[in-house]
Amino acid sequence: MTLQQLFQRIGDNPNFLLFYFLVIPLAAIMAGILGKNEGHLSPWKYLYSALIYLVSVPGIFAVALNAYFFLFQRGDVMQTDVYLQILPVIVMLVTIFLIRRNVDLSLVPGFDKISGLWFMLFSTMFLMWLLEKIHIVVFSYLPFQYLIGVFIILFALIYLGWRRFVK
């Protein structure tokens, strides 16, 4: 099964996907009501962590898919799949907003890891887009080991910059 076939099957029968993306924000709302001002305590912070990961993984995948589709494939905006390209991002943002109302996100276990993943993914996509725009011909006169060195240095700079930004 290809990714396109999977997307087609989900588009043909989106009930499970809609249920999944409806239950997670509702769980965040219920946790906010039941655990008012207790979001930093042990059972609630782990629930919030699970909810953030449950929406962030599909949301990050949708953003990466959108970036690939629009930046590299030069896709048409009118052909955007609402269930797979828009809904995960909206639900991710809404869920994180709902959770943030009850708890400081720095107290949620693993949130620093997922935000680091967001940053690394978006910076990598930006670098890929930048390299695609300037064409790799510019680097063709460099030996291959220098090109690898440039990528490692860029990756290290992005990593170090992110670590300093977070702290």
C-alpha cells in the first residue's frame, strides 16, 4: 500500500479520523475542567503529555506534508485534503491552546522534546527548500567531504541555536 492509497482510503471513510480528532480536544477540555489548577500534578501532567503527543505527531506530519506538497511539488491549494492536511494542524493548535490554559507547558513531561522535533523538522524543511531554490550546482565544485561538513555545521548551528533559545 502506498501513501497515496492510504490517504485515499482515509478520504473515502473519514469517520475514524474525525472521531480521533474530536476526542482529543474534548479530553483536553474535560481534563481542564476536572483538574482545574492541578495540571502540574502527577496524573494530569501525564495525561496532557499523552494528548500533546497524540495530536503533535499527526500535526507535524501534516505540516511536513503541506510543506513538501506546496514547496517542492508546487501543488494546487484547491487540491488540499481537508482531513489530512488541515484538520490535524488545527486540532494540534487548539489542543495545545486548551492545555496551555490549565498548565504551563514547560511542566508537561516531554514537551521540550516535541518542540525540539518541531523546530528541527521546520528548519530542515527550510534548508531543503533553500537548497532546492539555489540549486545544488553552486556546490558542485566543492569536494563531497566539504559538502557533508557544511551540512553538519549547519545542523549543529541549528541545534545549538535552538538549545539556547529554549533555555
